[in-house]
Amino acid sequence: MRVLQYSEARELLEIAAMTNRLAQCQSLYLRKHAENPIDWWPWCEEALEKAKMENKPIFLSIGYSSCHWCTVMEGEAFSDAAIAQYMNANFLPIKVDREERPDIDSIYMQALQMMTGQGGWPLNIFLTPEDRVPFYGGTYFPVEPRYGRPGFLEILKAIRRFYDVDKGKLQTFKEEILGYLQQSVVLPKSEELSADLFMLGLDKNTRVLNGGNYGPSFPMIPYAELILRGTRFDVKLEHNPHQIAVQRGVDLTQGGIYDHVAGGFHRYTVDATWTVPHFEKMLYDNGQIVEYLANLWSAGIEEAAFERAIAGTVQWLKREMTAPQGFFYAAQDADSFTEPTAIEPEEGAFYVWSYRQLQQILTPDEFTELQEEFIVTAEGNFEGNTVLQRRHVESFSDSLETALAKLFTVRYGSSPQTLTTFPPARNNQEAKTGNWSGRIPPVTDTKMIVAWNSLMISGLARAYSVFHQQEYIKLATDAANFILDHQWVNGRFHRLNYEGQPSVFAQSEDYALFIKALLDLHQASLEMGSGEESSLSPDFWLENALKTQEEFDEFLWSVELGGYYNAASDRNGDLLVRERSYTDNATPSANGVAIANLIRLALLTEDLAYLDRAEQALQAFGTIMNQSPQSCPSLFSALDWYCNCTLVRTGANELTSLMNQYLPCTVHKLETNLPPLAVGLVCQGLSCLEPAQNSKQLLAQVEQSQTRG
């Protein structure tokens, strides 16, 4: 081992003692790297120009605040003084929060997947300074060689050597990557928008969700939602859509992915049996899952575990994830400190139980009942501890709920009945120094993201229509009103809000998901009548949906190609290519949601320009739907809307019973001027059926209309 000279050692110590420019950023993820010895830059024009002037390859590192392996790498490689010294001298390091700039993340994640065949976060990729084209990348890099991965410093040296010496090979590789990225955004159109295409998508995506018992288990709600739609059709597929749709709900509510003690869903489980989660809780998962479980219930699958999970998730949302201003926080970390003096947080520490702890907290009878209803063993299922996983989906007894309340009290220091608000720990320092009467909680990322809030608003609106709990609609309307009141600056929609300050222009997923949320609130509020408050009026939500759609069309619609770009036309100068998102990941694709919105707006306004635009967008992605149906379930859900869109005009007496049904391609309109003796009027796209004379006939017409395509 080489001994450092005094001057070198002093330089390394000085580097380690400094904070970098990320300390001035609003993003919690970026600020977590503020004390790294690496001279990080945020993504900005100044950084890009500096790299070009100094001929330094850009080291671009992308992650998010609640990412476990991002946290690990921050504490290891990014805190290593020797790595920092080499990085600062030979590269221009840039940090990006993917939750701030999903457009940047999407481009370079696609490049990484091309290079390595896989992706994930942290996303670490190297770019040429003059044009930002990627030429090498990976995810987690350890300090020393392990897990079959080389040490990070050796990688840095090899990459710099390659950049300096092998210019010909570098240029060839760049051209290949750039050509792939450019080709990926130019999609051939297809005019085939048929029921056969929908069935192809349903069949392929049903196979995806029933893909075998191996590997991690993710919620994959865009896939589940499409498959639930498929249960309406009398078709024979290799895998039964009804069985798979129900099983997804059972897995989510029975497995360790759900926090059975305090509510809320974790991001995914590391195993195929839905047992041990990656413990971060993301708002976007919880919003989608609440909507999906409510839809399962409305489809007649009334499992007690579904209702309990929705109710528990809403209580978690109210208690821990709702800001005083009404919006919802973004996420909670997977890791937490076991004691204030701990140097590093531990994964899952806030959530797991040792066998001995359970025996000490519960009475013998309660412990016995817990073992009957949950998988609890002395060996545990996570590093000697236990993640609670249900054996059944039936209702819990009062005594078992009492036992779970005791565990809640140990975790939080107060009972679930008395703890209505649990203030967030906004960073590690707050977590370690807070006056917690129970366990030290994980850090909460308190920024507001429009797209994620919108998913939660939609989930709450649907749950209200199914279960008629007033607190559900109250939470949804408060969050929507915050966005309407605070996220427009100088006439432009913004994606984020940090401590009352809007930031970053809205992207396509923000527009699409917020318009969907407004339309979902419009539908849910029909049951409530006009209300004394304007924000409870269906017209209020529809008017704002139309205004937001107008801005969406102006700045992100592709006139030449069809569909919506990820970023606005006047805000994409720093992007390598201009993408139109059509693939589904943890969240639904912006274009899939946007197309469904256009069809709903066409039904509600009778303006066929919306329907024309929806058709053009579907045709823009038609070839992808034929060639890679498993990548875009939300586009097939939009195609379902296109083929089976139904408008029901009815009075208040019929509305509630219809809203309780699972009618996924139906829009309801409160009608006071129906034909004599009619209870409702069903319109199928551009034509209407004869007026329904009774409730039974009305429901039959609606159900028939839902499968006519």
C-alpha cells in the first residue's frame, strides 16, 4: 500500500471537510450529497459549459432520496476522499434528482439499458462533454471490488484512459448509442386500432403479470389495471385475467409489502413470495394501489383485506404524508436509525420485529393469535427479524386489532386512536435529534410532486365513490386545490413545490395525471350535488381540467408525430433527444393516461376535436403496441377507452349505484332533462341507445356498451 505524502493527506482532509454546491439545492436527494468530497454540480448550463471548456467527461449520477442503494453509494464511494480527488481532477461530476427531472433520467436510463441490458438506481453514466452522449454506465459501484463488480476508483481510471487514448473506438460507440436514442423517438405510425389489437395487449400483459415465481415482486399497477379491464370480456386466454387480477390484490394486501401495523405500501419486495419489502414508501405506489383495490371491490371482489388496506393507507397518508397546506409528501426512506448515536441508518429498522419483542409486547393469547394470522417464527424472515405477512385475507378479530395497535404504540409512542399527526423527520439530523417517544422514524421527503399527488387524488376519489368515506374526498380535494392555487407561475404549470415555492416546469406526466385527477374528482363530486363550496362542484373540476388540457396541448403536443413530448417545447434545450413517454414503469405512461383523458373530455364536452387527437396519438404508438405490447399496458387501457367509451346521462337517484359498479370506460353526467319516464340515457361514442326506462335496463345497456368494441 502506498503511503500518502503529507501534502496529499492534507489535501484529502481539506476536501473531506468542505460542503459542495449541492448544499444550496432544494432537493433532499441532492442535499444528501452536499458533504461529499466530490465537487458535485447540479444539472445546469454552467456545468455543461465548464465540462466542454475543460474537456472533462461528465460523470452523471441520477437517483432519488428514498433509494436504498443510492444512500449506500453516497456513504461509500461518494464519501471516499481518494475517489473524490481523482473524480474532481478528471471528470465534471453532476448530480440529478430523477424526481425533479424525469426527462433527463428517461434518456440516460434507456442508454444504460442498451449498454448493459439492465437498469436501476443509482444510475451512473459517463457522457462526452461536447455533446452529452453517453459512452459507459452502470448502477451501484462499490469502493472495493465485490459483488462481482470492480472498485469504483479503478473504473474511473479505466474510463478516463479510454476517453483520452481510444478516440476512434469512443466515436464509434457514441455514434451507435446516439443513433439508437434518435431512432427510438421516431416511431412509425399504424392506423390499426381494433379489438384484436386490444386482445393482443391483454394477452401479452396478462402473461407479464403471471410471469413466474422468481425475482423481486413489484406492484405493477398499470399492468394489473389493464388485466382487471380484461375481466369484462368473455374470451379464452392462456392465463385467466380474473384470477390474476384478484391474485394481485391478495398479494398486495396479504404480503409484507403492506405495513399491517400502520398502513401504507412499501415499494416492492425483494422476493417472489411478497414477504420482505424494500422498505421505502412511495406516494405514487400508494395512490395507484388504493385506486386498484377500490376498483377490485367495485368489480365484486369484496375481500376484507382490501377494505382494511385502503383504510389503513389513508390513515398513514393523513398521519404522516399530508402537509398542513393539504398536499402530500413524496416518499419515506427505507432506512432509519436504531438510536441517536448510530452513524448509519439500517434498512427496515422502523418496521420489523424480533420474536422476543413480539412476545414481550403481546399477551400470550395475543401472541398465539398473531401467529395464527401472520407468519411469525423464531428464525424470522429478514435478518433474524420478522416482517409481518398475513396468512388469510378475511377480517381480523377485535383482539387481533388490539394486538396490532400495541405494536403501533411501541413503534410510534402513541396509540393509533390518539396519534392523528406524526411530524416528518426532514433529514438525518432531524431524525437523530427529534424527541420521538417511540422508534426513530425514517426520513420523509417533503417535496410536493404534481404527478404523484395526482395519483393519490385519483385513488382517493375512486375510493370515495366505492366506500363513501367523507375523509377520502376531503383529502383529495384539499390536495387538488393546493395544486390549482400554487403550481401556476406566470401562466405556466410547475411540477414541484419546495416549502411553498413552485419549481421546475411541469412535464407530461404532471399534466396527464393531474387532468385525470381532476376528471376523477369531477366524477366523484357528481354524487355530492353542487355543494355550497365551488370546489365541490363538478363544473369546477371539469373547467380546470379543460384549462390544464389546453396548456398541455399548446406546449407538449407533437403536431408532426402525434402524442405528447416529455418536456415542453420551450424547455428542452439541454436534452439529447426529445422523447414521448409510452412505456409503463412504476407509474403509468404519460401518453397512455393522456389519451384516455382526451376521450373522457370528448364525452363530457361533446367536442370531437379531443377524440380526433386521441385517435392520432393512438396511431402514433400503434406500431409499438403491435411489436412490444408488454411495454405499454396504459396505451392498451387507452385503446379500451377508444373502443368502448360510454357516456351515461342520468339523474341523482341512479348515479350512486352506477358509480359503485366497475365500469372502466364509462363517464357519468348528471342530467335533469331526461325524456319522459326515462331514468337514463346511454351514449356509445357517437350514437345513443333508446332511453332506459328502469334501473335494470340502464345497467344492462351500460354493461353491454362496455364490451361492444
